[in-house]
Amino acid sequence: MKQRYNYAILGIILLVLSIIFYYIHYMIFQDLHHLLIFLIGDIAFVPIEVLMVSLVIHHLLTEMEKKKKMEKMNMVIGTFFSEVGTKLLTVISDADPKLDTIRKEFIVDNNWNEAEFRSVVKSMKNYDYMIDIEKIDLQELAGFMVSKRDFLLRLLENPNLLEHETFTELLRAVFHMTEEFTCRNELSCLPNTDMRHLEGDIKRVYVKITLEWLYYMRYLKNNYPYLFSLAMRTNPFDTNASPIVS
């Protein structure tokens, strides 16, 4: 309400100043004819000015703001993969009994274009994700995830992620999986029914983190080649990956 009141006061002041200047103009030149010509011309230009401000300039400002938000969001996503995501994806994907049939699709390099990224994303959306939970050291995975719990909580509190629905869903899935681990005192002797339940939670993370990793790789390749280089040298799907440049 106070802001609207301030805008109203500002509008009145500007209108009064305009009237005063027009009055001064008339008193100096005593030419009402030309004064009205300029006045009507200025008024006639107002709709065009509004159009330029509201559509063109507003669009440019919106795009700039959107780009800044995307930069902030991708910085957060990059932090996630550095701290948690890459290792988590490595552990989970290694438990996929069909991984060797798709592994080569994830060996991204500098020659990839937008069409190739779209093709792999489409392929992975239709992929029948599977997890063999027996191949995962649940105790070790649980310990790792619990150690990152505070980090995950801080990510969930980040307002920049509110507009990034897919990554927010990934964080929820990861956090839920972590909660499932922490609710159990012992993970080495669980009944088969509970193992299948945990397998479902891990599979949910697998589906979401794989697609999010692909989106992030595309972003790095298009915007930050040096970060993309390291990401490919630590590719969780590449058995020959090494951070060492050879």
C-alpha cells in the first residue's frame, strides 16, 4: 500500500512539472498553435513508447533475469554433482545389470551436438532402468549419504531451485532414500520385502539423476568447456575415466 502511495505521489509531481513546463513554454513564445502540435504529437507517441517499454525492453530484462537465475541454478547443480551426485551415480549405475548395453551412449565428448544430446535424453526416458541391490554396499552408501545430509538440506532450502522442478524432484528422491537408510539400524540383514522397497527408492534416484546428469553435461559443454573437460574425465559411466590428463 505504501509503495502504491509513493507511486501516486510521484505521478502527481511529474504531471504538475509537465504542466509547469508547458506553461513556461507558452509564456515565453506565446504560440499556442505550435505548443498544441508538439503536445498532441507527444501524446500520439505514448502508445508506441509503452509498446517499446512493455514488450521489447521488458522482454530483454526478463531474459537477462532468467539467464542469471539459470546461472545460479546450474552452479548449485554443479555443486551437487561435485559433492554427491557423481559418486552416487557411479555406485547406482554399477548396480544396473544392463548398464553395458547403454554405457557407450554416455561417453560424451566435445564433438557432441544438440541433436545427439536430445537423442540420448529421449533414449534414457524410455530406458527400462533396473537395479540389482545385491551389488550395492548399502552400509557404505548409507554412511556416505548420511555424511552429506546437511549439505542436501541446504540445497533444499536454496530459493534458486524453486523454478527447477526436475532437479528439485531429484533432491527429494535423494533425501528420501537417505531417510530410508537412517531409519534402519542395520542394513546387512534385511528381509527380502524390505530390500525390494529400498531397491525401488534407489531406482527412483537412478532414473532422475541420470537425466539430470545429461542436462548438466549439455549445459557445461555449451557454456563452460573447462568444467566439461573435468566432468568427462570423471564420467561415472566411463570405466576408463581418469582425472589425469594423458
